[in-house]
Amino acid sequence: MAKANKNTILIRVIIAIILAVIIGYYSQGISIGGLQLASLYEMLGQLFLNALTMIVIPLVASSLIAGIGSLTLDGSFGRLGVKTFFYYIVTILVAVLIGVGLVSLISFDQFKPVLDKMSEMPTNIQLPSSGYDLLKQILFKIFPSNIFLAASQGNMLGIILFSVLFGLGLSKVSGPSQGTLLKFWQGFFAVMMSVTHIIMKFLPFGVFFLVARTVASGGFASFSSVGFFLLIVLLGLALFLFVALPIMLYMRGASPLKYFRAVSPALVTAFSTSSSAATLPITMECVERNAGVSNRICSFVVPLGTSVNMTGSALYECVAVLFIAAMLGIDLTIMQQAMVVVLSLLTAMGMAGIPSASLISLIIILNTLGLPAESIALIVPVERILDMFRTVVNVASEAGCAVMVARWEGENVLPR
Ligand code: ASP
């Protein structure tokens, strides 16, 4: 994408957000001909989300098959996997440590428990009952028995494994069909990228309706009681996004400024959709076309990162558990705090990139620590707004990992 074009999209999206906040605010409670404006915005925003989500599976499958098919031909697949997981783990760990650090610097004790909020606890959440069940659930997602069912359920981990196997299998096929198939999947992927490009033209409209929906339905209104928690999480996310990640990029020889320029359309999409999975097509477009990361790296690091590299979510979970414990007047031991770190890391690695996925992981962590799961009601008022910000960090981290792995692999991406 040309530079001027990139900037125009960003400016349009920023204007859309500002307009959405103003118009959304004045649309609260207003209906036209019996139709609530908030639900009209919701429907139109959902159309945009559907368009994005619709192409996720074919985009991920074709990009992985084409990418891995050519990767394995030169034997570099294993090495890429190791480098990718190195950055996934480093980024999540840094984020979680920022969370723990902030909480230990600031005391929550002066903020009195608001236990009557517990009645706001969502009731219809399906939970694994033990650590073993959780592990089983994740493994069954990675190894589904029916790939079409997995695709129709949006099971990204299953699709990823199948596509990786397909790519590996493709590299082992001998004869002319190998080249033909590889070309087919490369062509398929190119088409999906063009479709992404078309959908991106509607980005300002999609963002407008999604943000207007949230504002018009009072989504930003009720967070005064946990304002302090909100600030700590925002501060942590900002520290990761504007300090830790740029330092990591810089250390790999990339220019943080160029990085933000390249990925900003993906970040605003993440903000307005609260879903890193729905943002995936745009993240890939930014990483490949704007940042110039090769397809073989982008197609592996970014889609897998959508399931595994939930950096912002890990930071959020960690702060949330420590906050809840403080609000309940429970002192966590050092061992328990270490467990919070490990559990935040693990649950964030198996999370779906959908809105509010963190709430489920949070309940799992609370259960494991023996804290009352109902207490997530304490932070529900700020869930929506924090979801938007942590999704931005999730997407920024996936894209950042792709850039760093690419540089590590010798690609001169976004040089500083
Ligand atoms: N909404 C987040 C995402 O899609 C996941 C979460 O933290 O709830 O990346």
C-alpha cells in the first residue's frame, strides 16, 4: 500500500472514531420509527465484522499452506518455529511482569470492596472443571476429529494444525503436482489478500458503527467504581505498547516508528472490533504489504499469534486477579502470585481472539487459586472498554513478533 494511501486510511478511521463518539453519545436512548439507533449501529457494525470473519478461515488456511509448503522445501520450518515461540513467550512474559510490577508498586487496599456488584456476574459461562479438563479441551481443539466442523466452529488452532500438516504433506509430494498445488494455494492466498484489501476500504464505516454502538448503548458509562483498576490496566498496556515493544523492536534493528506506521490500520481495527481473530486479515495485510515481511513468515507467525500470543490479555488477567484478591481482602503469597503469572501466561496462550475471551480465562485462574469466580463481577463494568485496549496490544504484539522474527531470519524489514 502506498504511504499516502496508508495515511489517508488512518486519518479517515480517526475521524470515524471521533464522529462515532459524538454521534453515539447523542444517540443514546433515541429511536427512529421504533428502531433504537444503538441497535441499528450494532447491525451495521456486525455486517463489517461478518465480512472480516468470513475470510479468516480461507485466508489463514491458504496462507499457511502456501507458506509452509515453500518453507519446508528449503528446510527452514523448524528454525522458524523455535524463533516464533521464543518471541511469543518473551512478549507475554514481559507483559505479565509489567502487570505484576505495577500492582506491587501501587496498593489496591485503600479501594474498598464493592461486593454487592457480585450479582452482576454473568451466569451462562461453560467452564472446564479442572486443570486436566482445560488441557484436554485445548488438545482436542488442536487435534479436531473433523476439519470441516472445526472450520465451521471457527476453531483456529485446529485449522492451523491441519494447514501446517497439509503444507508439510505438500512438500513431500513428488512430481509436477507439487508445483501445481503450491501455485494453486499461492494464487488462492493472493486472492484472499485482494479481498481483504476491498474490505479495508470499508474500514472507516465499520469502525464508525462499532464504536457508535458501544457509546450509544452506554458501554463507556459505568466504570467509575473500578476506575482505578481501569487506569492500572491501561497504564500497563500503554507501557507494553509504547515502551517494551518498541525497545524489543529496536533491539532487533527495526524502527518502532515505521512499525507503528505500518500496523496502525490493524490497531484501530482491533480497537473497534475487540477481536484479534476478526482483525487478522487486516493484520496480515499490514505486516505483509506495509511492513514488507515475507509471506512465509507472516503466514506462520501472525495467524498462530492470534491464538497463542495474547499479550494484552495476559497482562489484563494478571492485574485483574491481583485486583480481585485485594478487593476481597485476600493476601496472596509469593507462590500464589507466581502461580498467577504462570496461569495468565498459559491461559493467554490458549485463548480465542474473540471479544471477552479473557473473562473465561479469568474464571479458570480464580477457580484454580480457590478464589470465588463470582468476583469477576467486580470488574465487569470496565470489561468492554478494556477489551478494546487489550485487543490492540494483542494485535500489536502478533505483528511485532512477525517483524522481529523476520529480522532474525535476515529480512531487512523496517530498518531503523
Ligand atoms: N478480545 C481479545 C482478543 O480478541 C481477547 C480477550 O482478551 O478477551 O484479542
